[in-house]
Amino acid sequence: MIDVHEVHKHFGGFHAVDGATLSIAEGSITGLIGPNGAGKTTLFNVIAGVLQPTSGKVTMAGEDITGLPPHDLFHKGLLRTFQIAHEFSSMSCRENLMMVPGNQSGEKLWNTWFGRKRIAEEERALRAKADAVLDFLTISHLADQKAGEISGGQKKLLELGRTMMVDAKIVFLDEVGAGVNRTLLNTIGDAILRLNKERGYTFVVIEHDMDFIERLCDPVICMAEGKVLAEGTLAEIKANEHVIEAYLGTGLKHRDKVGT
Ligand SMILES: Nc1ncnc2c1ncn2[C@@H]1O[C@H](COP(=O)(O)OP(=O)(O)O)[C@@H](O)[C@H]1O
Ligand SMILES: [Mg+2]
């Protein structure tokens, strides 16, 4: 579905991504792991159009999408979750979801004069959709709560929920588990699995929590120093010499700690 070919991203003389080549299979939940500074987030940002690559190519279903802005990728169904922006924190969780789909009639002045009935209908449909998403994510009880007042883990669920308001095909998740308690992390994992199975979402997941990766991801791709080191099942990755070396190089002493 996504092919990354020889992508480089340099910051001055520093090669954050240094010739990465990988493929994301349609329908997969692919894990992306690697020590801090490996270039995972930078690669995500290049694929998602947030950063322009220095060189290299990214294709989606065979179509060249290199350097397309996030907005265009959004319309192709490629989404990267972002933290709930500060300005949305005083809006309710439901309203945050209702904000996502663009091109609503209500945004156009012409319609506010001539199409009140249609706007009211669209609002209702949008509200019903937002409520269905909150229900799917088991956070219906937070519908009217301000997004700024919910817990970190609940925010992650809400961010995932935003991808459900549009017809996403592939979703990139960067460290959804960071600072999230075990129960919520399991809920997030459940939601990802259901979206994958029931709605055919493809996921690429950067995560340090290896239990989470093990439960969700196949294959797993390991990066270090801007390059792809290995790809396989988590068990294969953990047994891979280059991977162990890369993690040892960051000061970890035991193979079982890969990714922590
Ligand atoms: N905007 C930037 N300017 C300069 N260096 C950057 C920038 N973004 C990331 N880096 C550097 O690139 C390297 C890879 O970063 P990152 O992609 O965030 O790694 P990871 O997500 O794997 O931890 C790091 O050494 C980081 O300091
Ligand atoms: Mg990162």
C-alpha cells in the first residue's frame, strides 16, 4: 500500500533518515520500533507530508505521493494522528470529533443564507457519527467533557477517534502508549484491532511498549540511525543480531529490554 524508497531526510549535515526503504502491506498493522533518535518520527513526518524528504520516493498504491501536503494525503485516506491542538481543548470531545470532516455546508456563507435546513440535517448526522465513534471507543461518557480536561490516555483515544470521522485507509500512530496506563492502553489496542478487522484500516504504529507491539503488530520493522535494520515478526526482530547491537549501543544491557 505504501512504498518508501531510499528516503533521506537531512537536517543540515545530520542524516535523521538515511536511505530508508520499506513497504507497508495493505490490511497490516505494521510496528515500527528502534532506539530513540532512530529517525522513526522523522520518517513518519516525511510519509505524512509534514516534512519534505531531502531525496527518495514515497508511493501509495503505486501513485507517487512524495512531498504532498498533509491536506492532500488526508483526502487520499492517509492520516497521522496529532495531539489535540491547544485551541480545541476548551471544546467538548464530541465537538472535537465533529470538527474533523471538512467541506461542511455550514462553512459556506451562501449556505448559511439559503440552506439552513440542510445544515441542520448535516449537523445531526455529524453529531450521530461522533456519538457512534465515542461509543466504539468506549468513551461515550466523555462526550460533553472538555477535551482539555480528559486524561492523557483518553486524549489518545479521542485522537484515534478523529481518524474515524473520515474514511481513513491508513493511519500512522506515533507512540500512542506514551504515558498511558495499562487499562487504557488495552482499550486503545482493542480499538486498533477492531478498526483493522472490521473497517480494513491499515496501521503503522511506533511504540516502545513491546507487549503492545507483540499483541498488535505483524510485521515489525526496526530502524536505527536512519536506516531500516530488520523486518519480521517481533520474535525474529528480537533475535536479530543487528537489532540487539543497535539497542545495546544505546546503553541497554539485556535483549528482553529491546524497545524499552
Ligand atoms: N527538526 C529537526 N532538526 C534537527 N534535528 C532533528 C529534527 N528532528 C529530528 N531531529 C534529529 O533526528 C534524529 C531522529 O529523530 P526522530 O525522528 O525524532 O527519532 P525517533 O522518533 O526514532 O526517536 C534525532 O537525533 C533528532 O534529534
Ligand atoms: Mg519519535
